[in-house]
Amino acid sequence: MGSVITGNRRGAIMSKAKTAEFYIDRLIFDPRWVDISQKIYSYLPVHLREPQYFSVENDTWKFDQLDEAGERLNVYFKPINPKEPRIRMLETPNGKREILDLTAITSVPRVDIAVTGDKSYSNEVLNRHGISAPKSAAAANKTQALEVFKKFKCPIVLKPRGGSLSKGVTTNITSEGELIAAYDSAEAELGPFRCLIEEYIPGVDLRVLLAGGKVRVAYLRIFANVVGDGEHSISKLVDNKNKFRKTLPNMVNESLIPKNELAKEILKHQGMDLESVPPKGKLVLLGIRPNLSDGADLVPITELLHPGVVALCESITSVFDDRGFWGLDLLCEDFTKPPSEKRSAICDINSRPTGGVMVHTTHGQHYPFFNDCVRQAASLETDRGYWPDSENWTLRIPNTLKLDSSKLNLKTSAATNGWNTFGFKGSRKDLFEVIFEINETTNTMGCISCHASDQVAGGIKNRSLKLSTDTFAPIWLDEGDINQAVAKSLHPASVLLEHGIAALPKQNGYELANAGNNTRYIKKLHSPKNYLARRELLNTRGISMTPLRPIWSMSDLDEFPETIKGQIYGFDPVSKLWFHRFNSLEAAKKIANRLQPSNTSPLYLSPWHTLKLLNVVFGYDKVLAVALRAIGKQHNIDNVPSELRKLVENVRLAIPGLNFGRLVFRLTDGPETQDKRHWYLHDTKNIAHKDFATPATGMPVNIPMVMAKLIQENEKKYFVSKDALALA
């Protein structure tokens, strides 16, 4: 029962509340939707026909699911940023780390995410592998859409190539006039967009969730509806059903069954209005989009799926990574029959599904899908994980933080140079819980360093890095953007797409490949406001970093020498990071006095011994280039110390999904030593490749070319036709 409708162009200034009215003028109603909905409703077992009712409200249910799954499976979860609870780090008993953004996981290749995020690419890839999906073709503009329309048998569907919640989707189009109206309507709603023309498949909507390559749960999504009882009006039936919907965990008023102008128009097509009294058992539609937010029902029907439909869904993991948590949208003529008998087709693939996970079922028992996510991400075969025996840990915490160490089971072993050193005995999970509790009460995020007794502390020895005095001819690079440069290195005639992937010309089409992008989670993690979160992920992996001291008052600065250099960080009320560099204690005090730290939000100071930087570019676990940056000049270093290679590997383990990046080191006193001749990790950043191509001394390095070689060796590629790409 694919999604809806079209509307005239009234501009994009309308409020969300008027969105429904926006579609009325061009409503295309398919009477088959009523017959299909009635048939499937009559087929459902009795216990799935009655809506859910909860007597106790639960506003935290969404993320409680994730926490409960972690507790059940003995896996530690940590919010990457307390202000963004959707992004969590998972660490298993054996030290494996993954990052979950809702239900998306860092293990899935970037190109898989990009291909499944574009309906044009995913449809063609599925069809090329013999997996049932609607026949489709892409269009970059309205003119192309009209040309594509002429090649299709009516009716057809027009939809954006990306997006969600059925925005901009129009079904059952049978004429050029309807197509133009549909395109104008979508453009008014979404702005300029690339569209997809695909065959129209009348049927019921299913959302199917996969984990580990297996179907875990399937939901039937029936458009907003009520079922007659022979006594009450449609208006009263809507009110009664909405009373039940309001009790669902995390339900909001916008997700209720509507009685707006669009609903009234849909009723007219069924020969009724809000005051009509439908006969007992008669299903009446009030919406034509399958979203819970539009009043649709979400009904678990996993046990009713035909094995052939299950096999169709699971076949996608022969193409896309089976480590992903995939949400499939299916159109089925009859999901109880084999696809060879009654057609079923995959019309969308979601790499971070929320429907059926973050929203509660309206009927029947909700399935705890996060159990499958956590179990798979942690590679746990049973419901109980195993944490190693207790280890001895050393924690270094700034002495400006007043802690009740006895309550945290910490034992003070030393206090030197502004730091308190604590001993702690327990598992890694116990350690995380202690750090989390400290962070919750004292704003220590990014300040604590910790090491197990068997870990080797310390940074990179300065004497290990041998500079060359030779000057070599530079490599001149025209492209300033790293992804554009990598794409050109993969193929001189490549096109960099908005998905962060490169289209490499092949005969009769293109090959889609990653252009050096990390996952969307790493992009978020690299934003300035997540600076402390990055540090904490690295610190809790035992990686020595430049010290970071919270500054609660001006007197805290008196502990530092007059010759101190470094940066002072602060965060404004909306969590934007700013920083100021200084090269003396007097300058630091002027900055701190002007910024005035509060009792609830301190400033943060990172001291250095030099303004020189050591930059290390890596791809996967390989060091691609090392350079010393001093007084505006770059000096490439030919030799790569073994401890530096090991450190890159540890950073990748600490921040899963960080395939490409740059490590920035500072020469400074580290948390575990008074030796000032060590380089300590300061931050992880994006790559600046031109500097490596034109060094003052040392051998120039073509970073994009080296990255392209690694991508060729490590990343998958997908072939699509020119029609699927539809470049403007």
C-alpha cells in the first residue's frame, strides 16, 4: 500500500500542522487500498486486532531498551556525548568496541550505507543480484522525470532518491499532468531534489528488521484506520482508538489518528464522513501513509510470514554487509504466500531503522530488537558475557576535582604536579562505571587518564623521530578537497557524489566506491563540540594524551610555571567549543579572566612545551605519512617508529569506524612521566593532504593516491547503470 499523494505548489512556509491540507488538491486515491486493508485485517488473529493499552506512562522507554539489552547481555554502554544519547559506545568483555547510532553500527562499510541510502542505487543493485525490487529509473530534474515516465507502464510512483517518512512520495500516477503536479508538490516540500520513477505495486506495507543476516521481526503497517462496531460514528471510533494510542510508550500527540481535512477527503472517496456509522467489522481508512506518525497501525506478524518472503528479505545480506541492522520496507500482495505466487518486493533499505525499534507496536507484543543488535555487535553467543578477572588500574585525575574517593573505591597513591593518582582494582566494566559516575558529578570528561598494570604508558619518544635535511621536489596537487582528490586518484574521470562516494566510469555505467569518508558517527565525533568525548574514548583505552586540566577559578592557574604554553578551551550554553592559544602564564590568566569559568562549567587548560606539532596520517591500521610542523613549515619524516604504528592501531580500536584520519601530537609532559621529550597525542582530526605534498624538507607524499590504493584493497564497490546515476 505504498504511500500517497500529491498537492499543488504553495511554497515551503507552511507549518507542520498544515502539511496534511497541503496534499488535498491533488489527492490520488486507489480504491484497492480499502479492499487490501480489509482483507489483511480479517486475516489477522483476534489478539492482533485489538489495540494496545498501557496503564503506566513511560517517557524513557526508547533508550531504556538499549540500556536493558546491555545489562541483560553484560555489555557496557557509554554515551559518546551526554547531550546526544542516541550515539553510544559499546564495549564487550574482551575489549571489542563498536559505536551504535540508534541501530546503525560502525562495522558496516561506508559504501554500503551510501548505496542503501539512495533508492535508485539500491533498487538497481538488488535487481542485478536477482532480488525482487521495483523496476525504477532516476531523474535529476522534472524534464528527465517526464522522459523516464514515457518509458514506464502506468501507474507509477514518484519519490525522492533519499529521505524518509514518505516525504515527497506520490503513488498511482497515471498521466503526465499528475507527474508534474507530484514533482512540483515534492519540490515545494523538499526543495530541489533528484527523484526516482518506479513501478507501482499495490499491496500491504511491511517493515522487516534484520540482524546477523536473519529476519528477527516483521511488522504490518496499516494506514490510519478505525473498524466499525455498528454503533459509533467514525469520529467517536477515532477518539476511542486515540485514547489507546496515547498510552503507548513515548507516543506523542502528532502520532494520533487524524480528523483533519485530508482525512475527511479520504472518507469522501469511501462514501462516508466523520459522522457515518460503519457496520461491524468494516475497516475505514483515514490516512494513506504507512507511518506511525500519521496514525498508522504497527502490528507484529513475524510468525505469519511465508518462508519465501523471509528468504527474500535475508537474501539482501548476500549483497550488503550482514553485520548491519537493516530495516526493509516491503510491498506484498500477500505476505502469507510465496513471492513466486503473490509478488513481494523490497522498496527501501534502511541502514539505521527506527520503525519497530524506537516506536512501540500499536497491537500485539513489542519485539526487543536491541537484544539482537547488542548480541551481534558484541559477538556474544549467549545471554551472559564474560568480563576478565579484576585488574589493577591507575587513574590520574586533576587535583582541582574534589572527589570522595572512598565512595568510589579508589585508593590515593600519590599527589604530584597538580594530579592525584589513584589505584583501583576491578574489571574494565567496573572501571567504566567509576569514570562515568565521576563524570556525572564533576565535569571530568576528557581529563581522566587510566592504565592497566600490564599496559605500557607513555607517548612517542622524541629521539625515535629522525628528521631529514634533504629537500625533494614537491608534488603539485590541484584538488583542495581530500575526497575529491581521492576520487580522482581512483579514476581520473570520476565524479564525487553527494553521498561521499565516487562514481568511477565503467562501460555502460559507473562503479560506486568510498572516496575516503569515515562513517557518519566519526563525522559527528570530529565536530568541535565533541572534543572532550573524543579524548575520553582514547583515555579509556589507555592511550596517553596531553594533560587536560579543568580550571574552576583563577587561583587554579597559580600552579603552572610562567613559561607555560598551550590552549584554554571552553563551551558555550549550546555546547559549541572555542579555544584560545597562549604562550605564557600571564596570557593564560588574561584569557581565563575574560572568559570567567562558572562553578558548573569549568574552563579546560592543555599545557605544552612547544608550539610544534607532529602530524600522523593513517588509513586503516597503516601509517601513511608523518611530519613535524614548526613555524609554518612542514618537514616530512621518512622513518616510522614501531611504537607509532602500534599507537595508530590502538586509536582505531578506541574509536571504531575511524578508517582514515590524522593524529596530532604535542611535545609535553605526559600523565605518566616527567620526561619532557615525549610526543603525546593531542587530538584526532581530518586530513590536510596538501601540506604533505609540498614539505620544506623530506620526501613528498601524495596522500590521496596512497588512500586510493588502500580503498582499492579494502573497500567494496557497486556497479550501477548510467540511468541509475542520472547525473544532471
